[in-house]
Amino acid sequence: MWKDFKEFAFKGNVLDLAVAVVIGAAFGKIVSSLVENIITPLVGLLLNGVKFTSLSFKYKETEILYGNFIQSVFDFLVIAFSIFMFIRILSKFKRKEDVLAVTENAPPVDSKEVLLEEIRDLLKKQNNA
């Protein structure tokens, strides 16, 4: 049983997942700080100083803090959009790396093929003229 656990725990996938969780937590703190300290005050300025968290409704002796809910939804949307953009940028870099790897590993082009491509291009020019 110990051997099976060691194989599971030290596989590359588990370690990659652990690293991803740690980096994701750090990235979440950065985005939360961005929302709380920069974006929310800017939105407050646009709305004439309205703070979402101060919005509430009082019914008898119960205070319903619906502003906190609005702020949580806003935070979620900004964080989700930030993570989406981050993953999108990373995937673009990954695609570029994949294209470079494919072109580097591509077999050399035969000189006959190059000549045929040049002939094809010349014929296209002649037909278009």
C-alpha cells in the first residue's frame, strides 16, 4: 500500500496540480487586491461615491446587507474575467511554442517541391494578369 501511495503522490500530475493550486491561490490574492483596491474605488467614483457594501435594507430590527452580496458578485465577475484573460494569454503563448516546435521538427523540403511551388505561383500570376 505504501508503494502505491508513493507512486500516486510523486507522479508528475500530482506535483503539477500542487504547483497549480499554490500559484492559483497567489494569483487569486493579486486579483482580489486589484478588485478591492483599484477597480471598486474607480466604480465608486463613476457612481458618485456609492459604496456597494454600505447598501442595506432595514426591516424592523433586521438589517439586510444586500450591498455585500452585490460586491461579492462584482468581485466574482472581475476575478473570473481576469483568470479567463490570463488563461487566454497563456494558451496563445502555448500555441506559438507548439507551432515553433512543429516547424523545427519538420522534415527538410525537397527541392522539387520548391520548384513546383514556384511554377504554380508563376502560373497564378499569368492567369490573373
